[in-house]
Amino acid sequence: MMRSHHFLLCNCIISVAARIGYGRGMDYGLKGARAFVAAASAGIGRACAEALVAEGARVVISARDRERLERARAELSAGGGEVHAIAADLAGAEAATAVERAIALLGGLDVLVVNGGGPPPGRFDSLDDATWSRALEGTLLSTVRMVRAAEKALMASGRGRIVVIASTSVKAPIDGLLLSNSIRLGVVGLCKTLSIELAPSGITVNVVCPGMTDTDRIRELDRVQAAGRGRPVEEVAAERVRSIPLGRLARPSEIAAAVAFLASSAAGYVTGVALAVDGGLVRFPL
């Protein structure tokens, strides 16, 4: 009798799961969506472009290094997806031009993914005005320029999505990353305000805050910290991993999965959020 009841219960669970979509994946509603992904020749940006292409989006990728960017474009489009490449220095005035060119290529825009390499490391007494100005240009003003260039097209879309890649430094300051700790908070303030101002146009604005991710950026930070502390880089890297409750670095694809969700029709009621994807690294709510 117990086995019979167990069998019936399992069948009920399977039936309900089938009705709500478990076992067959979620349709993110991105097929044919027009997307621009910044800093997409490698790392998190490349993973974001790959996730959007896999969902059927038409994607323009952009980055500074033309050769690396073209290689990424060829690899991303190998499966038959539509991928275009625009080489540009997104830390400067070219950011707006790149977005405008993407809109012309795609015939509009539905998704804007703002991404960048992040400001250089440094403590307060090592950062001069020129370094602060470059960091403001590359992190905050580049975001402003891309959003400004995309705004009308996203309004015309009727389902516009802006997703900005930041860092857990906006949740809890990271030692030695004063510029990121300061300027990325400005980006979050910008996005929160935009989420309110653009809501009547149906545009959602969200921030994804990656924790420690297996990219060139984290390896460079490990080298800088190791040199500053006079310790082997392997020890510094291992210490960093031990600080993460899940006990490993994030894969770029895991950050990209959050970006794809926030770009999707499924996230149509999510806006003004700064989402940490960090393996439990940030220990308090913010």
C-alpha cells in the first residue's frame, strides 16, 4: 500500500511539474531580440553574448581589440546565430557611436548590456586626479553614454531591457579597490534612478553584481595583491577562493545566466535591482 501511495504521489508531482514547465526548460522570449553587449570579446561580456545568442537573440558585440573581437564574433556565430562586431573604445566617446551603429545594423534595440573591465586597483594615497578622471570616464560616463544612445530605440521596442554589469564592491567595499568601491556605487545610483524614470516606457533597468569570477581581471588582481604583500600568487588566489562560501570562483556563464534572465520577458516585472551573483561572498543584506 505504501509503495502504491508513493507511486501515485510521484506521478502527481511529475504531472504538476510538466504543467508548469519543469523538464523542458524556460522560454526566455529572446528569439529575434536585438541586443548590444559591451566589452564582449572575452570574459563575462563574451559569456553574456553567448547566452543571448543561445536564446536566439540577434547580437552586436563590441570591444577595443579588433582582432580579438572578430575572433569572438566568428566563434559565437559558428552555430548559425546572427552576431555582428563593432570595434570601439567604450571607455570614451566612442561608446555612444558604437551603440548607434548597432541600432542601425539591427534595425532597433531591445537589450543593452553595459559591461567593462573595471577601474584599476589602488588605495587612496596612490590615486591622482588623472586616474580618478579615467575611472569616471570608463565606468560611469561610459554607462551614461551607452544608455543615452540606446534610450529612444529601447522605448520604441516596447520591452526594452538595460542590464549593467557591476561588482559586489557596491554591496561591500573590497580592499585595494577604492575606485570600484566609489564609482560603481554611482552606477548603481544611476540605474536605480533610471529604473524609475524609464518605467513608464516599459524599460527595465537592473544591475548584476558578480563576485569573484574566473576571468583575466581576477587573475590580474591576484597578481597585484601578491606583489603588494610579497606572497606567491598561488597563495593569494587560494586565500581568495577560501573566502567564498561555495568554495570556488564563479564561471562567466553563471553571471551570463543572470543577465539573460534579466533581459528576458520572464523578468518583465523586475527593475531597479542590484543582484549579487557571488557564491555567498557578501555576508549581509544590502
